[in-house]
Amino acid sequence: MDKNIGEQLNKAYEAYRQACMDRDHAVKELQLKTENYTQQIREQQEKIELQNSIIAKLKSQLAALNANR
């Protein structure tokens, strides 16, 4: 009977250990994806700012041309 309980405890511990490893792996993967998405968002925001700057310059040039007419 003691041997059976020991085996059950070993199996339960191994299952717990595997679950912890799976959880840790999932947490690391989520952190990596979050960092990647954050970087992509930052890059997209920079592109938007650049495009907005270009649009503002073009609008001012257009306004100047229209004023000269």
C-alpha cells in the first residue's frame, strides 16, 4: 500500500511540475509577444506621426499656392 501511495505522489508531483513548466513557458511566450506587439505599435505610431507631418506640410504648401492665385 505504501508503494502505491508513493507512486501516486510521484505521478501527482510530476504532473504538477509539468503544469508549472507549461505555465512558465506560456508566460514567457506571452511576454515576448507583448514586447513584439508593443514595438510594432511604437513603429506604427512613428509612421503615423511622420505621415501627419508630411500632410501638414503639403496642406501649408497648398494653402500658400491658393493664396497666390
